Amino acid sequence: MTMRSRLARHITLRQLEIFMAVARHGGYTAAADALHLTQPTVSMQVKKLVDAMGAELFEQSGRSLGLTPEGERLLETAGDIFDRLHRLEEECRSLSGEVRGNLRIAAVTSAKYFLPRLLGEFLKEHPNVEPHLSVTNRARVIRLLTTGEEDLIVMGRVPAGLEVEAHPFLENELVVVAPPDHEFRQLKNISLTRLAQARFLVREPGSGTRLAVDNLFAEHGLNVRPTMELGSSEAIKQAVLAGLGISVLPLHNIARELKSGEVTVLNVEHFPLRRKWFAVHLKGKRLSMVAQAFLDFLRTEGVRLLST
């Protein structure tokens, strides 16, 4: 009996899925939580794999588990198996012409103000798609991008140093926002120098909006000394609504508040800053039929839907 046929008799796809989760999360407990299994079940399935392989697959590396050389080879093989099965599934679906299956999207927090609406409109056209949307901070979004676990990443600033394909699909206008009774509300062409002297609320370092604002002020030899540093666009918006200061926010994030008159956009030189929203994936990644359909939808329908 060959090694390949022996392994085929003793290894199941579910065991490989559990093994990949342990490798991805660096431990049995985290993998069990992600898969909604008990930790003993995960440990038992990995032990069966170890017995079938005749080699240890993990070794302790600090507080987490690392892969042995045998584990690295198995992870590569398991990934290839699931990729081939996924391709087979996609090819069978494409023969029927129906867009259906899982769609995994991760997005930075600022995208939560428009992406759910776009995803909802897409699902009206393709009701057999199962969406999975994760909205999180930029650092985690970049980690998800590097692993290739998600079909598409929606972000406003493409990370440097990564081989990616970035597809622009929507304007991202950054504007200076203030309470409606702010002293600057009726001024025209407010200078950056004067703006820098106001009570300024900023995002945390690493945020795309924060970087764009810092770069603009640096280009003009200015430095913003923030009154408050907050961890999300929503927190910034609520602070502006409370009259704690002014800030820079994406225009999409304040559409409702502008309409109700709860905030105002100040007339400031060099604003709005015009950026783009991108749908991003690793270079060379083969998009599923569902992911490609959603990407095409974003590029053709995104602007129209959000302008109505």
C-alpha cells in the first residue's frame, strides 16, 4: 500500500479543516472557538492526524503553537486540496449560470456607513449568496489581507509593501466637520494655520484618515496638536456632535447628520481631500465567481446607489 493511499484511508477533510484552524489561530482553544467545537474534540482530531502522519505536526512556540516541518507540508497540501475543491464547486456553479455560495468581505470601520447598503442591494439580485462581513480596524484588516482568507478587503488606503490588486470603486471625500454653532461655520477658505489652532479631534495613529490629515499639515509645515485621540470614526462623530471640537471625517460617514443639521462642513483650504475606496485582494488570487460578481457590482453600481 502506498503512503498516499494509506493517508487517504485515514485522513478526513474535517480533520484537515480542524488542523488548518489550529495552525491559523495558533492554539487548540482559539481554533475550537472559531469552529464552535469543544477543545477536546479539536485535540482528538489533531491527534488522529498525527497518528496517521506518523509525525508531530505542532511544537510549542512561546505562548502559541508553531508548525513542525511535517506540519508545514501538511498545511500546504491541505490548502491545495481545499482550493481544488473550491474551484470544482465554482466550476459546477458557473455551468448553471447562477451566482451562489459564500462571500467573505472584511472592511475598515469607516466603510460600515455605506458597505452594508451595497451588500444588501447585491443580495437582492443574488439571494442565494451567503454573505460574511467583518468590520474591524485597519491593522486586523491588513492581517486578513495577508492571509487571503477573505474574498475581498474594502479599505481607503492600500497598504505599501504588499503585492495586491486594488480596484477603486467609490470616491472617498474627507471633509472638516464641526457642530452647527461653531465659530468657524460662516467663514470662507479657512486657512490650515487657523484650523490647526482649533480644538481638533483625530483618529488613532495608523488610521487612513489620520495619515491623510497628518500628511496635508506636514506638507504645509504645520502640526496638529489634537485635543482628543479616538479609536473610530463613530467616536469622532459623536464627539463632534457633543461640541468637543472639529475633525476630519469621510463625507459618507456624516450624510444623515448633515441632512438633519446636526453637523456642518467647514469651508477650509485644500479640502475636501479626495481619496478612493478600494476593493483589494492579494495579487494573483483567483476570485470565486461570487467574489468577482460582487467586485463587478461595486465598480458598476456603487456610485449610482450611494448617490440616490
